[in-house]
Amino acid sequence: MAEKKYTWYKIAGHINELDFADNNIAVAELKGKKICIGRHQEAVFAFAYKCPHAGGILADGHIDALGNIVCPLHRYKFSMQNGRNVSGEGYYLKHWPVEQREDGVFAGFEEEGGLWGIFR
């Protein structure tokens, strides 16, 4: 299997610049599009702003004790690590890796399809 190639976009100068709410979810903008940044324990992940089921705003949801994103509308749960729907409904949440570097916090998007391909 070929290694995925990412284009990295800076989302903050430092992790502390992201405005994490009590639910450990922050909203970042890339090229005018919103994404969510979630943190659980030592891990940080980027994922879609809206739930793929009914469009619930995931920034208004929460991260459960297992590190799953829980949609505020219907309580569907998604793994932050792989985007899979873990509550059994069969949906898939777009998600992206995050790297914390000396010069900032970056989200990685697969080169195929480019940045705009992630919002389709």
C-alpha cells in the first residue's frame, strides 16, 4: 500500500491559540471553510465541521471518554482516529491528521483532490 502524501496547512501558531471549548473541540478556518479540531488525552485530530448524517454542528457536540466525537443532534459517534461511525449507523466522518511543530499547528490533507476536495 502506498504511503499517503499530505499537503499541510497551518491552522494556528500554537495549540494554545485554538479556542477549545469545555468539550475539547475548537473551530479553525482554512480558505474560508470551517473544520473542527478535537483533542483527547495527548491526541489532536481535525474533522469535518458538520455531521455527515443530518448536518449537526460537531463543534456543539462532545468527545466521549473513549475519544469519539458525539454529534449533538442524534448522538451518532465517530472515531477521531479513522472517522468510522462507531454507534452503528454506517456513516463516515471526514477527518485529517494534525501535527504540532515548532512553527505551528498543521492539518494534513491528502494531495489527491487538494484542499477543496475535502469539502465535497
